[in-house]
Amino acid sequence: MIIGIGSDLVDIRRIEKTLARFGDRFTQRVFTETERRRSDRRAERAASYAKRFAAKEACSKALGTGIRMGIAWREMGVVNQPSGRPTFELAGGAAERLAAMTPDGFVARIDLTITDDYPLAQAFVVISAWPKDWPTARQADRQRDDTGD
């Protein structure tokens, strides 16, 4: 069952200006070390950061809080599964909020899609809850990651 949906659209030019003006101060405040390492390696650095920024905004909306109520930027980290599929690693208040919104006897799954087409970056997040004893909840993810499908 779907328990949260969020989307966000970011103007990459805004991120370009923010990076030029604030540099590391901005990236260290908003992004995890993994996200910074990945984005800093990209030829289109600003687009990479913009996609991750949009993803964090979309995730906070799916969590039902926005960036407030005890949820901080770096508590939502965009990571890639072995297949390359993006998802989130949540910590702190974001992880607590996810646990609170997940019904008893269920496990949460976060699906994320991110894209960019200059000058825009976009992200969609769907948080769903799967019965803990339903094998497809985790086994499908593991199988897909192992095969790259």
C-alpha cells in the first residue's frame, strides 16, 4: 500500500548560482558525504546536485513533513543499489518519521526516480508498506539488484 508520495522540480541554474556563491558551505550543509563524492565526480556537477536536492524535497514531502519537524537535509541520502537504481538511506528524524508512518507488521520501501533535462531536475518518491511476511517485499528487491533488472 502507498503511504507517501512526493515530487519536486528544481531549476539547475539556481543550484549553479548557489554552488558559485556558497560552494562547500552549501554542499556540506545539505548533502551526505556519499552524495558529495558522487556529484563532484560528474561533468554536470550542478545537475547532479540539483537531482539530489529535488529528491530530498520529494522525500520530505512523501514523509509528510517537508524540511521541518525534526528532519534535516543530510538525514535523507540518495544512494544507488548495486543495479544502479537510486533509493534513500534515512537516518535520524527522517528514519524515525518513516518508522512512525509504517503500519505495524509492515516494512517500508522507498522508490525514487530522478532525472534532468537542462535547466530542470525532477524527482518522484513513492513510499509503500509491504507485509513483513510477504516475500516480494524484500526478495524482489534483492533479486532485481542481483540481476540488474
